[in-house]
Amino acid sequence: MLKTLRRISERLAVHRCPACGAVTRRAATLCPECLEKYAEERERRCPFCKMTAPVCVCSTRELYYCRELGRTMRSILFYSPENPTAKKLIKGLKYSSDREAEIFFARELSREILSLFAESGEAAKEWRVTFPPRRPRSVLMFGKDQAKSLAKLVAEYTGMTFSPVLRHRGGKAQKTLGAAARVKNAARSYSMKRGADVKGGKFVIVDDVVTSGSTMSACQTILLKNGAKCAFVLSVAKTPRRGEGADMMRSFRGRKIG
């Protein structure tokens, strides 16, 4: 009954493009013009390795390699001035209560991770979804944790288990710091939730934008040190950064992860 009422309300509601506000036929979909721009932005290539974001291996030096999926991370596109449509969507996701943008990107992320699972023969039900919690001050300021919202929806759309096992202990905002300071700040800012059990688990860590990789690396380290089997990074976007590529897989306790 509730599902039926929800479908009816969705059909009667006026849906708008989360990028430009134009009226659309379905919820959480882009209008034809914005969809064309977004498709073009997804094809933009890294200025260093000349690859698209999903296969770009630059700036992965700080991240651990996931043997099960054969990669360190997967992003949909690049976060740069050259991608204004995506930037506007991400800002709506990050700084306002834009549910349409949340659903749109959660669907995009779900397609990406399910594609990787299919390629590597992994079953979604065997994986868990978590996220790097937003600073408590930022949650109070903006009224939401966008990574948590995305992770919940990705779990719902893929059949993975939603597992909020990490906590934010406070600290400075990463965007205000330089590269070296980001690494130290991220390491101090995150820890496991009391009573959380990750031993033997396979995790997908979901976030909106990966910049230096320090936050994701800190979260991976916590999960792996506490017994997780692997921790794969999945983000909406990444900032183009020169890196040494796939040869710079980090070691963990003296062993290469992967």
C-alpha cells in the first residue's frame, strides 16, 4: 500500500533537473541539455595520464590496492572547472538538501560498482558499504552528511550491507590544509566506532569527492588494521593530480595489498 502511494505521489509531483531546475519527466534525472553536457564531462581526460576518471591511476599513491576488484579506486568523473554541470550537481549534493542530486549520483555509483563486481566475479551481498563521516561542525552547519546519504542509497540500490563503522573525532577541515597537513589531520580525525566488527569484511568506502586521497587512505588504514579483508574507494569525482600510477601500490604490514 505504501509503495503504491509512493509511486502515485512520484507521478503527480513536479520533478526538476538537479543541475538547472528545468522540469523533467522523472525524479532525479537530468534534462536532455544537461544530460548531454554531463555525458561530455564524463569523457574528459586526465591532463597527466590522458585517461578518463574511471580508469585514471593518477593520485592513487596514498590508497591501498584492492585485489578482489583489481584497482585502488573508481570515480565517475573529474572535479574541475572544465566540468561545470558536474560541479554544480556536487555542490548541491554537498551544501544543500538536494535529494535529487543524491539519488542521481547514488544511481551512477551503483552502476559503476556493480559493473566492477560483474567483471571480477564478486557478489554484492558479500560486500559492505561505509563512508568517511563528515565533521560534526559541518553536519550542524549544513544539516546533512552527504557521504552517509550516498552510502545508504548505494547499499539500497546494489544489495550491499550499509555499515557505518567509522566515526569522526573532530579536527580541522581538510580543504583548509596543504597536502602534508591533510595526511596528519586525516589520521587523527577518524577511528572505529566502539563495538564495530570489520574482521574479514570486504568494504566499499563511498564519498563525493577525493582530492588528495588522505581521508580515504586514513579510513582504509583503520579498516585494514582492524581485520577487514579489503577496502575499495568509490567516489563521485576526483581532483586531477599527478601521480606515479599503479606501480605505487602501498604496502601494509610489509605486504602488498592485492
